[in-house]
Amino acid sequence: MRLTEFWQRMDNAFGRGYSRSIATDQVLSTLGGRTVEQALAQGEDAKAVWRAVHAAFELPATQR
């Protein structure tokens, strides 16, 4: 998954403003206690980060 697709999915799921807030503020245990931004900056695969967000926020399967 490319970063552009990742951010499109985040924006579709949460709205543009809230998705950025989640990315900077929400620490996810499934990302090793990192935020989305930290995980991506440290080279974590965007698809793995999306899966962590999807699970943490219990998004519908249609958004998987």
C-alpha cells in the first residue's frame, strides 16, 4: 500500500482533520506503543499500520 492510499483510507474513515489528529496523538499498542506518524516515519509498512488502525478503531470490514 502506498502512503497516498493509506492517507485516503484514513481520511475516508475519520475525515481529514480527525485522521491527522489520530495519526499524531493516538498511541497504538499494536504499533509497539507508537503513533501512526511515528510508525510510518520509522519505516513501518503502510499496510501494517492501516491494519493496526483498522483493528484499534473497530472499523467495518468493508474498510479493510
